[in-house]
Amino acid sequence: MIYPPVRLRHSLKKLPHKLKKLVNGESVASARRHTLRLLRPNRFPLEPKRIIETIDAQGFGQIRQRYGVKGPSLDWPKFLDLERWVDINIRRIREIELDLARPKRILDLGCGAGYFLYIAQLLGHKGLGLDLDQLPMFGDLTRLLGVRRVIWQIKAFEPLPDLGKFDLITAFLICFNRHKQANVWGVPEWEFFLDDLAKHLAPRGRVWLELNQEHDGTFYTSELKEFFQKRGAKIDRHKVVFNSGLLSPVSTSPVAR
């Protein structure tokens, strides 16, 4: 019996995976992203070292000295691990394809230290953060990075302030939904929130939400997942993404309006 060469056998093993990528469009999407990155060579390079070099080292060092204490701290010194969080936010930028997009207006809910918006601004986008003012460290960091933010607490059944229209609204590591509390948001709270969020979206605007894991190991109930999907969401575990506005199905929940 004649066996094919080793390289050919290896290629044949990969064939089902490659065919699967073709069927689900993954290869086409990957080729598109690669082509767009080649066509935009003048964008700021998304390399951790290059990004960190743009940050005032002396100013950041003073913040690290002020808040980077060992042991429990209300100021969350883990967010001072600059290399780690720059890398995390480069991945977010690439996944959302902000490195490929024309300049956009971005609203980041719960902007924290501001790393995501800072990197987006290096790429030519305009960003605005919205967050609480409970952690002085975040205020110092956003000022250092030149990230604008509005102080506001997101509450169930209360609209956001009038901030204008945005092409992209993001929220990472979401806690405003009463995360890990007995009254964690259900369908009524999310329906009010998304209805209000739609008022802040530009035509064909996108919403990118990333939920935290609850005590039971889930990110949402089956009911809430179905609700998100009816609103047009693409769901990938903790990520709930609306790629072209927010659909408004006939309400079936008792939301106070």
C-alpha cells in the first residue's frame, strides 16, 4: 500500500477544519480583516510596547506609587498592571475591529481606568467614558490618559444623561446590572436599558456588552438570553453584541414606563 507523503497527510487532516471555516465564513472574514489592515498601514501600531511608550511614565509611576499597595485595597491595584491591561484592550480593539474602522464616536459604560478609550483614541476615534467616582485611582488614570468621562451611576429604570449620539457603545466587565446581587437585572430592567440605549445610538450603531459571571456560573438566564436574541443580539458566552442597532420587539415584560 502506498501512503501519501507526511506533509500531504498533515494537510489532509486539516482539510475538515478548513472546509468548516469556509462554510461558516470564518476564512472570508479573516481574509477581509487581513486585507483591511494592509490597506491601512498608517494607523498607530497596536503593539503593547509602542502604546506604553505614549503614556507619561513619570505620571503613571506616581499613580502606581500612590495606589499600588499590597493586600486588600478599595482602589483595585490590579488595574495598575499596565502591560496586562494594555494587552487585554488591544485584543478588545481588534475583536471589535476598531483598528480597521473609520473614526467613530465611542461611549464606554463603566470605563474604569480608561485604557480601552485611550487606545481607541490613538487610532483616531473619539471616546467618552461613563463611570462612578468611587475610586480616586480611576480618576487619576483617566486624567493622565486624557480620557474624558462623565460621572454617572447606571440604575434600573433610569435613563442615561443626554450625551449625544454614538457609533459604538461598549461595556466590559459589567457590574451595573446588580452583578452577584439578589436583585440582578432580569428582562424588564434590560428592556428599559436597551430601549434607552437606542436613543444614544447613531444609525446602524453597534452595542458591545460583556457580562460578568454570576454566582451560579452563568452569565444570564435562558429567558434573558432569548430576550437578547429577539433584540437582534449575537451571543458568544459572556458577549452580547448588537451589530446594527437595537431591534424593538413587542414587549412581553411588565416594564414600568
